[in-house]
Amino acid sequence: MSSHDNAYKSLFSHPKAVEDLMRGFVREDWVERLDYASLEKVSGSYVTDDLRDREDDIIWRIRLGGQEGDWLYVYLLLEFQRTVDAHMAVRLLTYLGLLYQDLVKSGAAGQRLPPVFPLVLYNGERPWSAALDIASLIESAPASLAAYQPRFRYFLVDEGRVPEEALEQGGNTIASLLQIERSASPQDIARAVARLTDKLNGPEYLSLRRAFTVWIRRLILKRFAPPSELPEPDDLPEINTMIAERVESWTQQWLRQGHQEGRQEGRQEGRQEGRQEGRQEGRQEGQSLSLKRLLARRFGSLSAEALGRIDHATPEQLDRWLDNVLDADSLENVIRES
């Protein structure tokens, strides 16, 4: 199991994280009828009849208010992914069968099985392209045969494609998690961690704060410094202070790296051309590529207009715009004319 999976399991072992994920990113009417005080983590490990171990990422159960005041349990099956799995629907359907089998064997199911909500939280770079419905993975069949095919669908939260406005939810810790995941520069990370620290300001969040602290130190800050070079803070306010103290030096290092990448790309292009003109064009191309990379990390996908301005900029403009990346708060303020 990867460090990312372990970190996410630790975070989503806290009811507050599960509640914020459901309330903030599952836009369905039944979500508001859930009794979040009843959240209860259940075992996700099963042994099939052929004795092969299978383990889900995390399973919770929660009570759902009925039409007449009665209750039923909804099981939340959370799966964490960094890569696209073309057969995720098959994988989750298998987990669902194992969960139902376990409930039947244990006698916890009652006369009828509870509904299950399978959710995949994905934070890979490429957009999610796998089928959300298992029917899309099954060959077409005559209507009389199709009636016997399984029906199953899962819900996807593709972190990189969540709209920016959805990340501005006050008090929602998962909105902050996504902001931190999508931050490119040290300054962006510092701002997002500061907001998260404010949201979890209270003794009841101590355990969740520590889980976030481990995740930020081991997986987020390694972009700027190896964990072995960082102290081991015990709580989120401590890592927030540590980031604030280092943000300027990390930003300078981040910009230098971008400049170095640009110069390296320029030298490589120049060597290929073998002429002074080629070296100059190569350096400019390297600056352009470096600027596009830094801007995409900070502000997301670039418009065709912005790409065109960068492609037609002079070397002096590119130098100035690369310097602007440090302090500018918007794409427009980076590639301004003066």
C-alpha cells in the first residue's frame, strides 16, 4: 500500500472528514438526511471462500432518516485512487458482494440488505476516464439476456477537476485538502494550510489535525524539501508556523528551479541548432516553457489567449513575467505589460 493511500486512510478514518466529503462534494438530496452523529467505521477486510484476502479502503455506516421517522443504515464505501483503473466498476462490485456476504454471515443484515454508496476519490493528474457504470463494460446483449446483467454505478470525486468555487466552502476540511493538493507554489500551500488550521481550531479535532500534519509533512512538503530535513511537528498549528517561516526561501528555490529548467531547455535547443541564433531561440523557448509550467501550477489551465501572448513575448518580457510569478495573485498580473 502506498504512502498516499495510508495517509488518506488515516484522514478518512475521522468522522469529520467523511462528513465534509459527503456534504461538500456529493450533491444529492439524500445526503442532507444523513445522521452524521451516527457515523461508525466498520471492518473493510474480508476473506473469500477461496481464502484470498481482500481489503477495501474504508467502509463507514450511517443512519438515514426514513419518510416516517424510521431509520435504515447506508454503508459508505470509500476507495482512494491515484491512477485510472479501467475496471474500477468490476472491482467495486466485487467489494460490494463481499460486504453483503459478510453482513449475511454475521447476521447484521436483517431480512433485507442495506443500501451502499460507493465513492471513488481520485487525485491523479489525468482526468478520470474509466466507466462509472458496469453496464458500459459488458457487451451488448438481446433484451431478454440483458435483463440478467448486473446494474451497478459508483460516484466519482475527481480532485483535479472539482470547480474552483467548490473549494471555497467555509469550514469544509476536504475543500482545504483539495486546495493543498492543487497548490503549486509554496505561497499557495502556506495560504491553504493556514485556512485549514483555522477550520480545525478546537480540542475535538486534535486527532484529525495530527493526521493532516503527517500528510502535509510527508507528502505535500516533499516537493520543496525531503522529510528528513524537516522537523516532526505534533500538531497542525506547528506545521503551519514551520511553513510560514520557510515559505520565502522555498519560493525562491522554486523560482530558481523554474529558471534553471528554462536555461537547460534553452541550452539543449541551442546545441541542437549549433548556431548562436539557435541558442538564443532555444533559451527563449526554454523560458516560455518554464513560464507556462509555473503558471499552470499556480493558476490551472492556461487560455489560448494567454498561451499566445507567451509564445509571442520577447526575452525581456519573459524574464519580467518569470519574476512576476513570485508575487502576483492572478494570471493577469503575471503577464501584464508593465
